Amino acid sequence: MNIILNKAKQENKELNIPMIRKAITFAKKWHAGQNPRDNGEPFYSHPFAVAEIMTEFYLKTDVIIAAILHDVVEDSDCTVELIEKEFNPRVAQIVCRLTNKKQVENGKTIEKLSLKEVVDKLHETGDHEALLIKEIDRLHNLETIGARSEGKQVNEAQNTQEYLIPIVAHVGDELNISHAFKLENKLFKYCRDIWRKRK
């Protein structure tokens, strides 16, 4: 939270801090009891890190909140409707678009969407803010991927290069983020490092 506060002060941007704090509490509640990440950190450490990285590039309350909540519907019994009730329709919309699962005909069976399917969905909607969250989400996953198997690391790197990087290349321009290229450079670097380790 301090990173978000300090960045807002530094950039002289007004954020709805009480709502951001509420989102942090909300995420901790719904992610409680979930298995730690592969690196041993609490599960909610990932969305919090995504939100903190977001503040380096894009300071907007709804987007920061959506970054904090981006895994809640996907990984718990929380619903998009509840997020809309507790926050607002735009936050709920972004979270819904970032959720990589879908219900099939009986309404109960859950199928996980591939990265390509999620990115294509976001690209079709033209939701550049959601795409930015997805880009930072993948960036943090690659930063903390060391504890996963070599096969999973290679798969993540390949999917990132094939399906994500080509789509997010113009997000910075669309959102008027002059230094967004730093995100793409980091994605390329992490993917390259994974390939190098394999050789």
C-alpha cells in the first residue's frame, strides 16, 4: 500500500485510497486458505504485486482495484456480481474480462481458458486497461517462476512470446504511457532468460 500512496503523491494524482484499502481487505478475505504460490508466498501477494507495478505506469483507481481483484473470481467462489456491488461496474467488467474460466452448458463445469483465448477476448473488446493488467500479471508470473518445473517455465515463455507480446505492443500508445516499452522489454528479457537456462 505504501508504494501506491508514495507514487500517487509523487505524481500528484488523486486516488480513492479508502476503496483501494477495501479492495486489499476484500482480496485477502477471498484468497484466504488458498495454497501458497510456488515460491512459498501467500497467494494474494501476486495480485498485490501486480497492483504495485501498475502504479509505475498507470495511476487510476478502478484499474488499480481491478489489478488487486483480478484473480478473485477465477480462484474463489466470489462472483462478478458481488464485485460490482462492493465496488462498481467498471471494476467488475475488467475482472470479468480477465477471468480465464468459463462455464459450459450445465452451468457448473468449469473450463480454463488458455492465455491465447484470454488475450484474444481482451483484444476483441478493445479494453486496453484490462490488457495492461494482463501484461503486468504475466510479467510478475515470469519474475517469480523460478520454483516451477523447467517444462512449465518454457511453456509460459513460449505462450508469452506467441500470444501476449504481439497484442500488448500498442497498449502503451492507446493509454498514453510513454514508458510502457519497459514492460515489453522485461517480458522479452524474462522469456530469453528462460530459453537460455534450457540450453
